[in-house]
Amino acid sequence: MVELQIVADALRNRRVITVILAAIILLLNGWLHLGLPSSVIAWGSGVVMAFILGDSVVEAQVHRATAVAQAARAAAAVTTASGETH
């Protein structure tokens, strides 16, 4: 059950959805002989990679800010509990 939840969470991720859609477009191009030029495929791949990297950086910054805020609250709670003032 836990494994299914992990897979479901991964499939809701914007980066995973973007990669799956890009792969589908590439596969359709090959199977249906859509004739997309390699330059279009290269540009599209670059855009997908830029989106994934940018989204990862933003998410990392959000997680970092959340971790810093939690650490500050924990430090304040410890200081308050020990009765120290700074």
C-alpha cells in the first residue's frame, strides 16, 4: 500500500508529468512519422530540461526556507523552555 502511495505521489509531480509528456511526443514522432525536424526535438528537449531544473531549484529553495523556519522555531522553543534570554 505504501509503494502505491509513493507511485501516486510521484505521478502528481510536475517534473514527472513533463517528462512523460515529452517522451510521448518523441514516441509519437517516431511511430507516426510526424516528420518533426531534429532541431525542433532538440529545442523541445532543452525547454523540458530547463523547466525541470528551474522547478527543482525553486522547490529546493522552498524546502530550505521551511527547514530554516522550523529550526528557528525549535531554537526559540528550547530557549524559552530553558529560561535563557539573549
